[in-house]
Amino acid sequence: MRGVLAVLSVLGGAEIAVAQSPSPEERFWISREVISQGIDNCRPGRCPRITEYTTRLFDTEDNDRMRRLMALLDFQSAAHGRPLEHPETPQFCSRQLPDTNEVIWNPEWMKMSDKLEALRGLQGLHVNVEGLKAPDWYEGDFGADLQAELEQRFQSAGIRMVDAAEAERIPGQPKLAVYFSNTNSDTGCWWSVFATLTQTAVLTRDINVKLNVGTWAFMRGYDPDNLDTTEYGAIIEVFDKFVEDFRNANDPDFEPVNVPPYTALDGTPMTAPAYHVKSYDDIVADDGLLADMETAEADADPEPEEPAEEPLENGFTPAATRPELSPKALRRLNLEAALDGDTVDGALEKLTTTGEDG
């Protein structure tokens, strides 16, 4: 065992108000942390750190005294230049204060991304056009010829093609679907081709909702002003457009819209608000705790003490004739007064008139 740490913590929780707001419930807990290296003969600096916690409810009706104890510990930390919240505080306690370095990621605060970013970092996709039905004029295996063209273009661009089963295991489960409709002389509808890349996505308003949605699309159709473009050529143009967008999205000079450190729509950082830990001077100025001690310690050349009057018969000096105390004695009285909820003058009065010490 490398060390044992005892932690005193406060749990405060307000109940739901019905008729009126009740007083907050306050409980005190004491925790024990046992730290061990887990294994024997490990290399220095590479030993696994194993921590075990034992926590018990500190059942006491004297909450005021417990608060004074915690205030005294806070003052002790501030006086030594340490943060009130110890950097090694167990996780279940450290969450009571926000981490100013922690990113508060809220998708609703994010800016709208460039559409090409849907292709950035794509690890692969599944696409198969072998089942497309050929137009009447085409001679040969329409779907197989298109698939060969597709694979050649994607391979040259560094786009990894996988089968349907493997696509399910790739992040986003990307699938490129190509839909082709032939010219129908009965209805008078001309041919058209439409392609869409689907990937999984979550809703910004509710990240518990995950859907399969279209993240890229392109279409071509019959153009009376460009009769040279055939159905086969239009589908090849769809492949070429996807390759062009993929290359642009993954270009080293491409700048994504949302990058760490994240900023909200108004440009403010998505981080926890900063919190202030009181310094030694703050505590003295705000709470008045040990202010007299500060004055006594700053006085490098105190005035000589005047001789005290003779003590009374009971052996104690009355408050009216009590001597000036040394800085050490004054510091002790201040600490005792803080623990007992008394003032410095009250503690000194009690000592000099009754003889009670602490």
C-alpha cells in the first residue's frame, strides 16, 4: 500500500418545492482512499495505480461545527497557496466544481458544416451498380460495364470499396446507391439518374435518436440542349462527381467548420465557466478570519508590553487588565475561536476570567 487519504465531503441537494421551498438537506461524508501498485516487482514509473474507496456517512447533528472544520481546512489550503479542491480529489467529489478545461459539447451550439465534410475521413463504402437495367440501344452488360468503370475510378482516387457486410462495420455504415430510370415512351418521361450516399447520424436536438440519412447526392437527366450525353455517360459523370468531392473534402488545405477548441454560434468557447478559488488574502478580507493575526505578524517592532496589574485572589487577570499577547498566542486564540464559533475577544475574555483553556 502506497498511501491512505481521508476525504471529508458535503452533499447538498434541494427537494422539489410543492407548497413552499424547504431547507436544503445537508449531509457530511468521510471517505478513505487506499492506493496500491497492484503487482510486485514492477518497473519504476510503470506500476499500475489501483485505488479503493470506503465511504461512510458522518452522522452528526452538529453541522455547524463540521462547517467550521471545512472552513478551517479551506483556510489552511489558501494559506499554503493550494487550491481548495485538491488536484487528486476522487472523481465522485471533483465533479462538484467545473473543470475549466473541459469542453461542454452541445451539438445545437455548433455551426452548420460544409456539405463536403460528409465525405471527409470516409474509411470506405459499399456500392454496386451491376443490377441497373440497360437502355434499349445499349449492347453489352450495362451494369457490369458500369461497375468496372466505377471500381477503376474509385481505386485511382483512394476510395476503398467494401461488400455490404463489411460496410456495416465501418463507422457511419456508408453506402452509395445509384438509381437509374429509363426513358418511357408510354408516359413521355425521359431517363434520369440519381445517386445518394447514406450514413448514420444522430439528431442534434436528441442524440439518443440515430438514423440512416443521405449525406451526399447528385443527379443528371435528359438535356435537350446536350444530346451528346447518353444514359451511360451520365452515370459515369455521377461517379466522377463523387470522386471530385471526395478529393476536395480530404485535401490537406480543406478547413472544416467545427474544430477543437469548439466555439458556439456566437463564437464563445464551449467550455465550463471559470470559478474562483479564494486566496489567503481573499479569506482574510472577506471573512475577517485572523485579521488581527495579520496585523500582529506585520508589526516587526512591537511596542514594549506594559506591566500588568496584580492578579485577583482567584489567580486570574481580569479582562480590563489583560496583557498584550504574542503573535503565537494570538494565532492560537484565533484558531480556537474559529472552531468554537466565538470571537477572538470572547475567547480571550473566557480565558482570562474563568481560566478555561479550549
